[in-house]
Amino acid sequence: MRISIFGLGYVGSVSAACLAEMGHTVIGVEPNEAKVDLMNRGVSPVVEAGLPERLKQLTATGALRATSNWDEAVQQTDMALVCVGTPSLPNGGIDLRYVIRAASHIGSALAKKSDYFRVVIRSTVLPGTIEESVIPVLEETSGKVAGKDFGVCMNPEFLREGTAIEDFYHPPKSVIGEFDSRSGDGLADIYKVLPGEVRRVPLRVAEMVKYADNTFHALKVVFGNEIGSVCKAMGIDSHRVMEIFCLDTKLNLSPYYLKPGYSFGGSCLPKDLRALNYIARSHDVETPTLSSILPSNRQHFQSVVHELLKYKGKRLGFLGLSFKSGTDDLRESPLVELIETVIGKGFEVCVFDPYVSLGRLIGANKEFIEKEIPHISKLMCGSAEELLEHADVIVVGHNSKEVQSVLANVSPQHVVLDLVRARKNAADGPGQYWGICW
């Protein structure tokens, strides 16, 4: 392909070199004449392992060159990758001036270009930026229509300084946010030769992925440091602890627990968090991240209570009572607390949980149910049909075959409040639908 790359900073220079090395013809676009001169002489404008030798070879063969003439670059290419900076503003937002300037230049050049052209934003931008800021500028300056005359994509980068070229050629994933399928087709052709799964998604999903990634990386650093601080105060080798922690790729380093849903509970997580925060305080160790986990979990719980209060006067039916599906363990179940809260608010409630129904008779929680929550035990339905007949609002707290069977039989008059994403899409079944964080 013929590709122009706007911005020859870190991401732009690495992307330009790798794409040219893959066989594409690349033109780098940069207003800084010094960078243009460096690039055309095969000298890297940034420090990155493996980049200088690649630039020297690629510029010598003509596969890669740089210019400050953005109009010329657009006229001679079929796709533009925008790799300009998006620095922070004092209020925490991002400065879009360079992205908007690039979009304006590209749009002005498109006004004179008859061929279909793809504009790909590779800079890190907040969700909604492309739809609300970039596309309007492109359409205004070009006099053309997105999706008809030109395509628009979001292609976040996941390059680490020092290993950027290795990361480019061996990505764990390639994400293509696309205005429409035609917009993403040309970009998908580039990435299909690289390892890693290619995901083609809506623009806002692609914009948000980079923020989820980087925020989680930051969280991991802080988590490791706070665990390390507690270990140090107690004379424990923190690196041995975290080395063992990282051996668990089933739970610790895995997709497990990373699906948006309801608050956590159970006999382990709340108890152990309280204990760890206690021991940290007793050693005068500040752990602001660890200390914020339970309050954050509580806030999530309160958001569900707030939503349920909108249905005052309606009868509530809860699918699930234990702290997670497949068990009868009710200790610190957030569903038990939610039910007790809405009962206190005056709601009429019924509950269906086949595992707890069995536990009432033979399980280890029989004594707990009889002594601690006999008022809730009396609200248990004997069948899913009984719950559907009783309730106006179905609160989905578990996801299991039994729950799916119940959801398949709700009526258009029911309201479904889903805490576990038992439905993948709101339109997958009858009834009004609300998802807790989707």
C-alpha cells in the first residue's frame, strides 16, 4: 500500500519504518524540517533499538521518505496514519490541537483527491473524539462525506519504548475501530500478516481499549509496590511473593475477574482485604490503592440500589442469592445484602436460587440460613415459574443454564436488571433491559 504517516515522533517513526520494511511505500509527514531532514538522511529522530539501521536502509531504497508537504503526501498515498501527540491539559483532558491540525490538512488535500482514501487515527484519543471532533473537521475541510468518499479508523498502538519494533511485529492483538467495514478493510489487510488476533470494533471501543490497557498497567505497578511495602515492613521477600503470584495464569494473570459485573463478595475477598489493610495500618504503611478497593466495591453496590429505587411499588424477583453461581455459600453475598436493603426500603421480594434451595435442606449453609437470614429464606420460590409469576422486575445475579431458561420465558411486561451480563445484547429477549455497567 501507499501510506502517509502524520507525525514523526516515537510512534510515527517506528510505524513508518516497520510498515516500509513490510513492503509498503511510506511517506512521513512532519512540520519540523529538522526531523524531515534527519529522516531523509536515514537518521532516527528518536532513540529506539533497531530503528536507526532500518531507517538508513529504507530511505536508501526509497521505500521511506519524509516531507513537510502534507498535500503532496495525501495525493500520493491511499491511507494516512495520524501519529501526532496528544499531551495532557491542566484539567486532565488531552490537547487535540495536533490531531485537529492533521485532520484539517488531510481534509483540505482530500478536497482535490478523487480516489477513496482512509484516515486512520493512531494517536491516543478519548472515546468519542473521532466521531465528535475528527470526522466533522475532515468533512468540513474536504467537502466530502465519511463512509462515502473516505474511510475513518481508530488503530491504537501498543508499543513499549525500548521494544517497540518487537512489539509492532509481534502484537498480542491488533485493534481496528472502523466507521464502517470498508473503512477497516485496507487496515485489516496490513495486520493479517502479523501474529495476534485482529479485532474489528466500533470506533469508541477502539478508543477506549488503549485507556483500559494503560490504566491497568499503572494499577499493576501500584499494586505491586503496595504489596511490596507491606512485605518490607514485615520482613518478607516481596519479589518471591510476587514471583509466586505471577505463576497463577488461571486466575491472577488471566481474563478471570476482569469482566464488568456486580460487586464481589464471598467468604474470602472481603475478609482478606480487611485483614491486609489492617496489617498495613498496624505497620504504619500507607496503601491508598488497596484501601480503596472495598469502598469502590461498595459504591458499585450502591449504584444498583439507586437503580432499583426507580421501581418502588414493583415486585422484585431475584435470580440468585449466593455470592456466585454454582454454590450455596451465602457468606458476605452482595445479593443477600442487596435483598436486605430493598426489603428495608419497602419492596416485596421473592428469590429463586436452585443451589441455595438445596442448601436449605442438606448443605453446610443450612444453619447460616436458619440463624442469620431466616427472613430471606422465607422468600425463596420453589420454581422459576413461580418467580416469573410473582415479580415485575427480574434482578439477574447469577448466570447459569437455569437462569438462561428463566430469561427465555420473561414477558414483554417484565423489567430485566442484569448484574452479570446474562444477556449479551439488550435485544436478545423480551422485556425492558438494564445492564449494570454495559
